[in-house]
Amino acid sequence: MTNKARRSLHEPAVISTAQLAQFFAGLSESGYRIIGPTVRDDVIILDEIAGPTDLPVGWTDRQDAAAYHLERMPNSALFGYVVGPQSWKKYLYPPRLELWQAARNKRAFELKQKQPEPPKLAFVGVRPCELAAIEILDRVLTGGEFSDEYYRRQRENTFIIAVNCTEPGGTCFCASMGTGPRARHGYDIVLTEVVDDSGHRLLVDTGSEAGLSAMSKLTAERASNEIQSRADELLSRAAGRMGRSLDTADLRELLYRNIENVYWDRVGKRCLTCANCTLVCPTCFCFATEDTTDLEAHRARRERRWDSCFTMDFSYIHGGSVRPSAKSRYRQWLTHKLAAWHDQFGSSGCVGCGRCITWCPVGIDITEEVCAIREHDPAQATVTEESNI
């Protein structure tokens, strides 16, 4: 059966790695730049790729707090790793974006250039936790009264090829956050890679008309019950093999009532306020703007750049910074991410990708910090004492 005869967006099919290469070629012919994971400098990064051979074929990653390294796999899996230090935020919400530039025209400045037109991008290998992060950014940056125009236009120009996770990482806890390891929505097509004695196969499902249209150009087999069951088994096993877990019960209230908990002093002494956690986080969106002129004041430009609540200047007002200590900045970040985010945007700001754990140079673990706050929660201590009476 070919995809041309398919009626449902969610009718699964099976393709080979060779057919995946054809799919990539079709996207390129349609004007998309293909962005995907690739190995560079002993780490998996996101960059422009030409086809499946540019993916980290046969590589997997081992991650723990402040630890990351690559290892060879016993097979040639294309997606046998999880997430690296870069997220898709890099392309949807660039680290630096020129907002405008102007040139002097006699006694006034004339606007010469607006924001650049976003390119057509095809994201390959987007994990379920990252789909959740993109959904959060959609809500934050385009869901309110004020919309980020560049982000909105880039999203409209982006085709998403998601990949279900069958090999969770050492710092992953997406199962705790309800964001993985299976993708439920937010993609144009989603792949589940199955490598076993029966061969190397890619189970494909479509999630949009654009995905269905792109897949219709391939001759794909209908997915058998056997491979669907095998994929379900791999995903169920992945959900039970997460490297970390996070108890989210009553989490918002827990953090709010522990703003002055003495435990924050302990993590504050370890935190370097380097901002790594916010830079690798797929949902952090804080920014600053910079205005510059040339020495003769003939040209001026304004640029938006990523910023972080961990920098001293971020909370600066007349008279000094509102959060001068590492303790106060770490508390702000974690409490905003897991508590205040619910009040502002209707969900947690954490998707369980584990990047903030892996790439913290001193190994601060968000799941351990929440657990410690629970253990030092005065309200919990009161409940324990009353139960012992």
C-alpha cells in the first residue's frame, strides 16, 4: 500500500533508511534547510545536514550530573541518543536577532532594515520533551496579547520530524513531567526507530496535512501489527528506565510555602551563577536589548540577545540588583520554572529533558533540589509530628 491511498493522518507506515534519505531530498527540493543532530567535537549538536548519513549513526550518549560523553553502539541506529546541549530554541528564538538598523538622513534617522525573513527549516530528530518545550514557547511568545513576530513567522516556516525515545538518558525525567517518551502531538511526522533481528526499520506516523503531503511522495508499506507492538514495547520500557524522576505532587504549593527555607542557602553556596542551565533550557526565553551606534553616529542598530535571571544585571533597578546573591537567583529560577510558570502560562516550565543537570558544571540536580526542599518542608515536618502523636 502506498501513502497515496492513505486516508487517516495517524495510519502508521514503515520506511527504510534509504527512503528516509529520499524524504530528506524531497524536503530540500521544496526549499527547506534541514536541521538535525550531528557529531562535532565529541558532542551531538544541531546543525544543517544533507541526509541521514550526517546523523550520529551508531552513536549514543551517556549523561549524568556535570557529565557527558559519547559511546559507540553495537548497531547503526540513527537516533540512539537523547538530547545534546543545544535545543531547537536556537533556531526558533535565535541567541541574537537584529530588530532594526537605521542610517542618518540629514538631521533624522531613516529605518533601513527590519527583521530578516525567517528561512524554511525542517527539524529532524525532535524529541517528545522538545515538542512540549516548543508548545510552551508557542504559548508564551504568541499566545498572549503581545506576539513575537519573528518567532511566529519562523514557526509557520518550520516542518517538524519528531522521534520517539527508546533509549532514555541518565538525566532524563520526561515521564515524570508527562512529556515523553512518546510524542502525542505537535509534529508533522514522527518516527519510531526499531533495530532488531528483523532489520532496521522506521515506523512513521503523520500529524499534519503537511506531513501527509510530504509522505505521499514515498512508497511506504503499511505498518504490521508486529512492528507496532515492538515499538510500543520499546517505548514502555523507555518510560520505566528514566535516569531521573521528579515528584510533581503539590509542587507549586510546596515551593511557594518554602521561599524562605534555609535549604536554599546550601544550593546557593554551590551555584556559580554561570547561567548554563538557562542557556541549555529549551523553554527559558529571557532577553535583553542592546542599542549601538558607529563612532560618527551615522548608523544605529538594535539587537535582541538571550539573557538570564542568573546574571546580576538582569534584576538591576535604580540602586542595585534585586537578587544580588546566588541563592536568590537560583531560587528565582527554580521557583519560576516549576511554580510561577503555572500562574503565568498554565503549565510547568520544565519538560524533563535533563539538560540543566548534565550541563551544570558543579552538578546541581533540579530533581534532587526539589526532593531536598520536600525533606526540609516545615509543613511536612508538622504532618509527620502529628501522625506520631
